[in-house]
Amino acid sequence: MKLLRLHTFVVVCLMLTGTAFAQSGSGLKGKRSSKREIQKRQQEADQKEAEQTPFAPSEQSGRETAQVRDDLRWPAESGNTVYQHAGNLSVMAPARYGILDGLEAESYLGLARWVPNLFVKKRWRQGRWYVASRHGIYSATPGYRYYQSEGNTVYAQPDDAIPMILSTKNQLIVSRVYRDYLGCRGRQPYLIISGGIGVDFGVPLGDNDLQETNKHFLANRSIALTGNDYLAHLFVRADYQYSPAWVFSGSLKYFRGNFTGHNAFEQHLAAEGFVSDNLSFTFGIQFSEAAYNTPNPIGIAPMLDICWYLGTKKARDMGLYDQNFKMTKYKTHKNKKLNRDTNRRRYQK
């Protein structure tokens, strides 16, 4: 009898162990299936994103996309601003600092010794289209007086009267942004098309003998620098995020003013490479075509710059492109609460 009970007990234990093992195997199989399903969906999402945004950058290129700050893609000549308390320090390009959300201060530090300058850009609209205005004041008087004291006759003659000159810049800039909405990277912009119009005007505060500088890239701008007249310009530019480590840009500018020839065109092509999340190098080339009093109607100059970016990447829901997401989330939560209150009142009735 005891032997029969022992035999029955062993059989029951074996049955229970087999059932538990089968359930465990089924669970592991379910987990493996879930992982495969997630990977399959991710591949489908990536493929769909590649089809709908064919020029969007790939994540598998250089730095991780999640670590790239979206405000770095917007140059000074665009309709957007940098984050508050963030910005960059550059030699040739404008150094920028975010004073408030949608308001930044700018300055060309490489020219500050000879042309002290300060600009402010205000963003007025954001979304698919961005609109901003840029205003500044600068003075070339220190530079003209310095080169005159050094005996350099390119910019001023030894006996020229050089007064204090105040020059102003006013620009209106509009940008159109293209983003890769799909995938898991968030709403990252990869192509920004910008255009704008601006006017520079200089006023001499005293006797003035300064004349136009007969050099490409300077003859047109010297009208406002010397305080002799105004300078108007139009421009269009494109900034393309090829990968997290590379940004390519190009622009075309048209100048109109009371300089020799009255019309001038300038183009630039540049590439900015990031060696870290905060440090980048820019190199490129720029062209000038105009009928100045120069031996050649075309001028060519290299573009070299180094930039250190200040500040950190903000959280996704606090970025430059997800303000609408916050509002949508708030409205959804509010609607859900309203529906719950309505159903509760119906149930009470």
C-alpha cells in the first residue's frame, strides 16, 4: 500500500513539472516572438520613413542623432533662434547667445577689434514657417583709424578726415523647415530653406573723407561702413543636415546700392563638421561677381571657421519643435477628463 502511494506521488510530481516546463517554454517563446515583432515593426517604420523623407540623414553615421541639438541646425541668417542660455562662440560666423526664448544676441567677434558690432534677433513665428527680424548697430571708425595710423592706404588716405560713424542693419528673415517626423528620433529638421531682405545704412557724425574700398566683398559693404549711403540686399540659402556629423550650406546674395556698378552677387558653399557634440570646424569657398574698380570682375575667398557650442540639448518636449506637442497633449488630457465627468453625470442620472 505504501509502495502504491509513493508511486502515485511520483507520477503527480512528474506531471506538474512537465506542465510548468511547458508553460515556461511557452513564455520564452512568447518573449522571443515579441522581440522579433518589435524589430520587424522598427524596420518597417524605418523603411517607411526613408520612403517619405528620402533626404533625411541616416542615424548610422557619426554621432548619435539623439545627442544632436536641434538648434545647431539654424544659422544666424535663418528665422529661428538658439535656446535660452545657449549659443556658440565663433571666429568668423556670428557668435550667439539666447537671452530669452525666441530672442538672441549676436556679434562678429573676429571683426570686433576693428568694427565693434552687436545684433539682436527676434523670432516672431514658428511652426512649419519661421519668421524673425534681425537688427544691429556697428561702427568701422576704429578700423579706419587703425589702418590710417599704420600707413595702409587701402582703406584710408593719410590726410582723410575720419569721423565717428554709426551704421545700422535691419533684416526680415523667413525660413521653411523640413523634418523627418517618423521613426524614434523625434521631430528633427534636416533641411532649412531661408530667404530675407535687409538694409544697411551709415551716418557720419562729422567731416568725412572716406571713400569706397576697391576690393571684392568690401566695395559694396563700404557704402554703409563709410557712412556714405545705404546698402540693400536679398538672399536665399539652404542648410542641409547630411548626417549627425556634417551640415552643408549654400547661399546666393544680391546687393544693390550706390557703389561702383550698383549691383553685386555673392555665393557661398560650406561644410561644417562636428568633431564632438560641442566643437565644429567649417570650411568652404565664396565668390563675388560685380563691376567694381578691380582688375578682375570675379573675386574668390576661402571660408574657415571654428565654433564652440555652449549649453546643452533640451528635453524633447521642451525643444524648438515640440511646443505644439505639449499643447496637443494638454488638450487630449483635458478632453479625457471632460469625457469622464460627462459619463459620471450620466451614470448618476
